[in-house]
Amino acid sequence: MMHIPKTQTAIVISGPGGPDVLVPRELPVETPGAGEILIRVAAAGINRHDIHQRASGKHSDGRAVPGLEICGTVAALGSGVTGMTQGDRVMALVPGGGYGQYVIAPAPLVMPAPDGLSDIEAAAIPEAVFTTWWNFFHLMSLQKDQFALFHGGTSGVGHIALQAMSALGYNVIATVSSAQKVAACGDFGAMAAFSYDDPDLASKVMEATGGVGISTLLDVSAGAHLAQDLAMMAPDGMIAHLSGGGGSTLDLPVRDLMAKRIRITGSLLRPLPLDRKSQVADAIRRDVWPLLGTRVRPSIAQVFPLTDAAAAHAMMETGSHIGKIMLRLTPD
């Protein structure tokens, strides 16, 4: 039997602000409820959502623990959970709490960690593939004869999305901020990559698609390239936003939308109902899990110990990294 302590060390958001508001605290280890799993965390991923949560101070009650993806071992099972046992090595999408030694995860969002990936690598997977599969396939219904575009192709989400989608035969184009990142996108499987600051971006994307245009576009820039986006879209195309840009608004040329019947939407993964996340999880188990460790492998930019979470956030805010920034909680 695994010993489960009564308390744990976790990183909390002590108030709104910069990375320095992330501080370690001793918190209770929770007991899993029905349909839940308690996981002893070995590694956790840093995501842009964590940065926004920290900056806004949302839920900053002194116990708010960020972190949406982890790898670890099953410590305890809630009632009704089957198919897993204590000690199993797993990775999971969690509703927060990943920056701690123990976290509660909904059982449908927990899956075995592939033998071909380390704990650090496995913890880098969940947020990226859930975000990708929900937006491109459930929200925007991407088909294999269409073209997709991801703004931020070397981000933690983007570089994994490029690998998984290209491995399954989807045509994905990426935009990034530098020549080095353009080259990296090719290594990750993008059919083409461009600087998102290129004044000829739309025409180059149209050329890359043979004049067809983009059917599904995933935007993490809060509409910073909207004019170019609209120009490169295919008729009946869809744009999905992942970032609210701190409350920014979109200035839309309505006639351009009307001419191509372009739909603009957006989504937040964290508040998505569990039943819909479970549907995404089923698709990931079927389509992505067999690729992990072979055709899909995270690029790890840097690994920080849990107590250096502030430094990890500071690195992410520079925007210079390629791949995932991670936290290590136990030896791999």
C-alpha cells in the first residue's frame, strides 16, 4: 500500500501579479470522490493559461494551485473507478492543482503514460492534445482534404499539434515569430511555416494551399493578425480563439466575413463540461495515444524544480522558448 501523507507542498497564487506571487504552501491532500483519482505527481506542464490565471489573481484565495497537466502514479481511487490500480503510471488533464505533490483528476481524463516517454515528456502531452483535438476536430470539424493553420507552431501546444496532426495525414501550416522557429516547425511536421509578422503572410499561405485557403485556424494571439487571417481563409472557414488577450475586442470588417461566410468562435478548455472532455479523451486514446513516444514526442525547452515555478513562468513570458517548459516534482 502506498503511504499517502495528510499534507503536501504545493505552489499557490498568493495574489494577482508577476511570477513572484507564486509561493509554496503546505496544503491538505484531498480524498478522491466518486469517479475521481488521486495522483502522486512526478511532473507538471507550464501552460499559458497558468500565466493568465496568475496575472489576474483569479481564485487567489491563498489555496489556488495552478497546473492543468501532469504525469505521476495512482495513489488512491474514488468509488466507481475501474481499470486502474494503485501504483499505475498515468498522465492526466486536471482542472487545476498540477503544481503540487498530489492532485485529484477526473477518471475519464486519466490515461496510461506510454512506456516510451519519460515522466517529464508524458506530463507535456495532455493539455496540448486535448486543446488540439477539441478545437480542430470537435469545435471546427477539420477534414483531411482541408488545410489548417496554427498561430504559434513552436509553442507547447503547437509543436505537439503539428506532430500529431501531420502523423495522421492532416495538412497543417504554422506561423511563428522567428526564422529559427520557422525551421523548427518543419521538423515538427508542418507542411509550411511563416513569420506571422510577414506583410505577405496571407498571400504566401494562399500559395501554399494552392489557392484553396485555410478552413480551420487556431489563434492564440487574440486576433492580432485578423486582417491577414480573413484574407487567407477558405469559404465557410472557421477561426477559433484560445486567448482573450486580457479583455481585448475584435474590430471586424463585416463585409469580409459575409463574402466568405467565415465563422469566428472561441473556447476555453478548463470550463468545458466533463462529458464533452470525455468525448475528446476517447478520441485521443484512439488516435493519438498509439503515436506517443514514436511519432509524437514533446520537445522540452527546460525543466525547473517545483519550488522554481516563478522562474518557469518568467521564462514562458519571454516567448523565446521552443516546446514545453516543465516542473519536476520527483526523480524521473
